[in-house]
Amino acid sequence: MTVFEWIDRVLLTAAVVMILLAGALLLVRLWLGPSMLDRAICLDVTAALIIAGLGAQAAFSRDPFYFPIMLVLAFLGFTGSVAIARFIAVRDRPTAAGREATVEEDRSA
């Protein structure tokens, strides 16, 4: 094993350890997250960690088989994030009655 191969293995091992640590911290945040938005962000980061793990696996095995899978997961993660953001935006939108009450409060102040 050459020096460059040894450095490559050490860096890949460090990357996998960091990905696993980030995944453990992500599970803690998912469990403790007080709001739905925290949990939605955790799901988005989970997709990113899966993609990073697949990238590390592809680098470790020197096999480009995982690249299309990573691309599809990135697309699904993005569309899922947009869908969750739209759902939260619609759910948190003030109602017409709430807007009228806010306007009346502003006039009285």
C-alpha cells in the first residue's frame, strides 16, 4: 500500500465517521425537535447524509455505480423539501378573520 492509498483510506474513514456522527446527532434533533419545521429540516438533511454516504461508498469502492442513485436522491430530496415548505406555508398562512383582527388592532393602537 502506497502513501497515497493510505492517506485516501484514512480520509475516507474520517468522512464515514463524520457522516455517522452527523446521522446520530440528526436522530437526536429529529426526536427532540419541537416543531414540524425542525422535523422537515431533519428529513432534508437525512437525504443529504444518505447522498454523502453513497458518495463515500463510491469513493471507497471506486465504482461509479452509485452516481445515478445519488442524483435521483438529490432530486427527490429537493422536491420533498419544496413540498414540505409549501405545506407549512399554507398551513401557517393567517386566515381572513385573523387578518381583519390584526388590521383592527393596528387601527386602535
